[in-house]
Amino acid sequence: MPEEKRNSYLDLKELGAKQQKIIFHLSENPNLNAQALQKDLKYPSNQYPNILNALKTLEKLDLINSTSGKSKKNIPIKLYRCTLNGIIYALAKNPNVNALITLNAYQSQSDVINSFLKLYHIWGHDLFTKIVRDIHEFLPMIHKDGIENTTPYILMKMTMRMRYLDLKTRRRLVKETMEQFPHAKRTLKNWVKSISKLL
């Protein structure tokens, strides 16, 4: 699969309301043009230039990207969808996120998203939605180092959030979780060995 772009981190807390609405909508409805977004989000026609500006900003932040397409009238248009960073942003920040719709919509885009979809089915909706909220803490690292290098840290945080479950359930979930991220599993094992030598 194509590797995601890695940009230096920009303060994602500065996203405006319009930008957030757009990225949240695209996370569940990929491949929309600006006009379709305007209609879906019920913005009046005089807001169209502002929607275009919001899309440009989100592209610069590497939260969405675009491909060329054609309308029903054979007019060239841009079709927008979330990047991996954008999907993670939406999963973590959207208070009304439908995680299953987002993961299904983008599972072919990234091995990581495909793994998250498997985790959704392992953990169930409630646990997945609760744990995925922590991902936003790692957005700066994702932008700086990429998702693959950040995954071990995310998984450590996820397993810590499982402490309220009984030990047998935690062990099962951790084992099934690590099977989805073999690279992260190796990294975590190396960390344990290195720390054990110092203790």
C-alpha cells in the first residue's frame, strides 16, 4: 500500500468548526467533491468559497487528500477523502463518530486501518470507542514519525486502559491485539528486554 505523507506537526487544535465538520463527514463518506460536501453539511451557496478554503487547509495539514474526477456533466472536479492521519483524527476527536462506518470505508487504504477494523470486532463497539479516544494524544508523534513508529506507544496506552477488565479478559484481548501488529509486538518485546536488564 502507498506510504502516507509525513508532515511536521501542526497544532490540530486550531481546526475551525467548518474544517472539523468536513473531516468528520469525509471520514464516513469518502470521495466527495466540494459541492457535495456543501449540500450534505447544509451550508448555503455563499459558503462555497469558505468550504474550498477549509479543504485547502485540511490538505496542507495532511488530513485529507484529493484525486481528479469528473461530474455527471463531464466537468473536471476534485474528490476528497481522509488520509490516515485524518482518519485517526476523526476517530479520536469526533464525539459522534461511527467507528465501524469509518473503518469499513477506509480499510483498503491502510494496513493500520484494516488492523483497527479487526480490533473493533475483537473488542466490540463500547471498548473500541473508549480506547480510541486516547489516539489523539499521539497525533504529534504520528505527524513527526509516521503511524508505524507510533503504533507501539498507542498499544501500550490501549492495554493500560483495559485495567478495569478482569485479568483473563485482558490477557485474551492483549494477545489478540498484538497479533494484529507484529511490528509493534517485536518492538514492545525489545523494550521489555532492555528495561529488564536495567532493573
